[in-house]
Amino acid sequence: METARTNQTIELLQAMIRNRCVNEGTEASGQEIRNAELLASYLEGVGLDTEMYHAAPGRSTLAVKIAGTDPNAPSLCLNGHTDVVPVNADGWERDPFGGELVDGEVWGRGAVDMLNLTSSMAVAMRHFAETGFRPKGDLIFLAVADEESGSAYGARWMAEHHPELMATTYVLTENGGLHSGAPDNRNVTMRVGEKGVAWRRLTLRGTPGHGSMPFQSNNALVKAAGVVQRLADYRPAAKIHELWGNEVERMQLDEDHKSVLLDPTAIDEFLDNLPLGRGGPYLHACTHTTFSTNVVSSQTKTNVIPDTVTIDVDIRSMPGEGPDEIQAHLDEALGDLAAEVEVEALMNDRASISQTGTPLWDSLQRAINRPFPGLTMTPGLSVGFTDARVHRDLGSIAYGAGLMSPTLTAAEFGSRFHGHNERIDTESLALTTQLWIDTITDLMG
């Protein structure tokens, strides 16, 4: 049976990849209805209660529910998003939307973020329906749109219009389950929190003119270049949060190096001297507010000096930081240029963390120990955002979960997110599908 379920997860993942639900941040993109309809078709005919919700044309979320036997029992939601980020096919060894199975790995955009988990959740729900499982509390599967661009047409819309499906006691979503630690002290990380996301649009203004006469011009793009450089050079102080100690402790480092990673006055020099490929970007993101200038726009042509330029900055904040702290960061980074910059908030979600001393945490631990006896589970903070933050706003306890193959390293796994040659091994698909089944059976059976 487990082999049959794994094959279903593989085939469903391949089909979802081939549906090309690419989210470019516009209302018309994504078209997650293709994956929503695919999942609905897969789940039909086994007695499941399914419903489709449309935040905008083509921006669809599928909800599947198995009603609990006890209205007072804790409820649980499996949240998997169905959209993927854009791709540059030139950098890939294989067709990014081919969904090919090669040497035990499924290739394609979304294979790790997070169509692998979404497909495994659907397979778990079908298993429960086919076996007649009746959970104590309500069990809900949400295949949501628009996670990759902030959730406005997905989890945010669902929270506003259908909070009864979102405000479950517990939530399992992306992403956890990577193995680490010394051979005699192996552990697996579940993401119990995530950094905040504070996207900002910075606008610079100048005076239009002819491109043939740039001398003494008031060029908004030149100002923007200065802003981009100052943000790139900005070095905010390190901040050691409550979960960082757990992450450092399980690293295979000597005590001196661990001490440096926990010292906000010493970590920056250590990271500056760390060779490329040794995890510096991740270690930095875990301990600092980050600023990435990713989009610059100007509505001009080559021979026109631009009078308006916008810069979209992806800011990820540390626990405890809100809009005032973000503005203080920008003011410090930009210095005398700050007065020339108009700041518009595109997203303002604070960092969020869920407690671990829960029955769900205990059920996950027992489920992991079925294939990996003695493996301990540790909490971690995600440097990216997920829909977990939306559920936490409604009072849910949310974990980023999953169970990967012990052969998959954190460095390799992390490089595939939004990168070239995204792929996932079939062992990880099998382990994760079984994790949902074992955890839910233990918690709600």
C-alpha cells in the first residue's frame, strides 16, 4: 500500500508541475484553478466534502473536509499552496515544467516549493477517505492560491471570507523535515516560526529631460542607484532570537564556533570570513534583518531622463520588529538620501512563532520515530514566509513540516528553492506522505 501511495504522490506532483501555475505577482497570473481542478478530480468519488473558492478569475483555492466526530476536539488543517515562482529555463538541465522522473527524482518548478508537500497531503486525504477514517476533530485540506506573492488571492482572502476553514487548532504546512547533527545525535527540524516580511516600494523623483543633455540633470535613476547601493552596503546589527540557540546546538561545529554564532558582537566578522558555499547567506538571514533590492521600474525610454523610479525591496524582519523598526532601518541605511525617498508598504507581516509543547508536536515526534527510531525533533525559524503566518494571525498553532530523505542536505535542498534544477527524491515523497498519515492518525484517531 505504501508503494501505491508513493506512486500516487509522484504522479500527482508531476501533473501539478506540468500545469504551470506560475505566479508573477499579477492578478491574471498563477491560474491555480488548473491545479485546484486537478486535485479535486483526484479526490472525487471517495466520499470527500470538497469546495472550490475563487478570489479572482482563475485564482482558486480547493477546500476538502472530513468532519470530526467530536465538535470540541482539536481541528487540523493541511495547507499546501499550488502556485510556483517564475523560471529561467536557460539555467536548467531539464524542462522545468516537464515533471520528469529521472534516477529517483522528480524534476520541475515547484518540486520542493511546495507541490511535493501539496501532492502528498492530497494523497493522505484520499487514504483517509478510502479507509473510512473518522477524526475526532475536523480535518481540512486547503490547496491554496497565491502563496508565492503574499497570499492576497489565497490564504489572506480565505481568512477574510472563510475563517472557519482557516482558524483550525493546528496547521501543518511548508517546510520542515531536514536531517542534521552528528552521527550519534541525529535530529530533524520542524519550522515553528518564520521571519517577518516587510516589502517596501521606494519612489525617487527627479526632473524629466532630453537624454542628450545629462549635465546638471535631476535624474531619478541616478538617485535610485545611490539608494540601491546604500541598501546593499547596510549592515544591521545581529539579533539572536529564542530559536537560534536550538539551530546552533545541532550544527556539527566545535564549541568555539558555536559560541561565535551565538555572539551578536562576533558573528558578523565570522560570516565575512566564511568561504562561499559554506552556508553564509543562510546563517546571516537567520540572525539579521535583510534587505534585497529586487525590482527597479521606470516608465521612460532611452532618450528621456527619468523623473520617477521605483525600487521594490524585499525586507525580512527579525522577531520583535514592526513598521517603526523597519522605517528606522531604512532611515539609517539611506542617511541623507532618506529625505528624497517616498516609502510605500506593500506587506507588513511581523515574525511569528508557535509553541512546541502541544499534542501535535508530540504526534509528529512519534510519527518520525516510526521510520527513524531515536531521531529527535527540534524547532527552527524559517527565513522565508509561508501561509503559516496567516493561520497564526487567527490563533492557530502552525508548523512547517515534512520528512525528507537523510541523504538530502540542507545546503542542497535550500539551493533548489526558486533556483535552477529544482527536484525532489521519491524517498522524501514517500516519507512525507506517510508522516501526514501517521501524525493525523496518532493525534486525531
